[in-house]
Amino acid sequence: MGRYRPPRPKSSAYITPDGERALREELRYLWKEKRPAVTQSVKEAAAQGDRSENAEYIYGKKQLREIDSRVRFLSKRLDEVTVVRDPPHDPSRVFFGALVTLEDEASGEEVSYRLVGPDEFDVSAGRLSVDAPLARAMLKKQVDDEVTLETAEGNRTWVIVDIQYPR
């Protein structure tokens, strides 16, 4: 019996111009710089003789498989994403690309998140995936609207303080 893993839910096909640039740069680096270097090291390891006990050869082949897998993923992903360059028609509401400032009702702390695509999120840097539960709860809301999210500790509520769309 194999290990069945259900398919992952389809992620949003939106990305910011910065996110697209980062993915293209990663693809270029892997394909033009890292893969040729690893291929050369595998070639040198193969020239040493017995490949079955050659750790450098085995590790190099594993690296090549990982690089090729990531290159395939990036190529497919870049073909299917839509780059969102323009602000929405109604900038007073929260949509993809918005920089949203929230105030926690309980503590009064303010946090800011930019809603980005699932390929570029980094919560510690203030970039929240548009597929995240908090982001989904914020979509189409306006300033002074409440955003309530059910968490493990109970319901948490934030108030939207500011919405901006970076140029």
C-alpha cells in the first residue's frame, strides 16, 4: 500500500511584478549558474571510477534531480500566473496587492500586511498570501470594517485602519 497524498488545493494564479521578477531570477540562476556547476562536479566525480560508492557522484545526482524539479515547477508556474500591475478600480476596498494596516481590537497593536501571491508570501516581512485565511477575510472590506477570524484560541477581531496600493 502506497502513501496516498490528496492533491493540494489550487493556489491563486496572481503575482506581483516583484514576485514575478524574483521567480524569473531564481529560474535563471538555477538554469544558467547552479545546474552547470553541479553538472561539472558530477562529471568530475564520475571520472574517479566506481560510482556506486562515490558520495560526491551520488550527492551531485541528487542535487541535479532537485534542481530539475524546481526548474520544471518554476517554468510551469510562470506560464500560468497573472501579473497584477494596476491597482483595482475601487482603491478604497481590499484587493490583491493592497497594503493593509490592521489594529487588533484586544491589544490595540497595529500590523501591516501586503496581500501577495502564494509564491511570494513571507509573513515576517509583512507579505501575506492572498490564500491565507486572514487575507480572505479582509477581501473587499473597507477602512473601519471589522475582520474576524476563528483561531485556536477563539475568535480574533481586527479593524482595518488603512488601505494603500503601492505604485
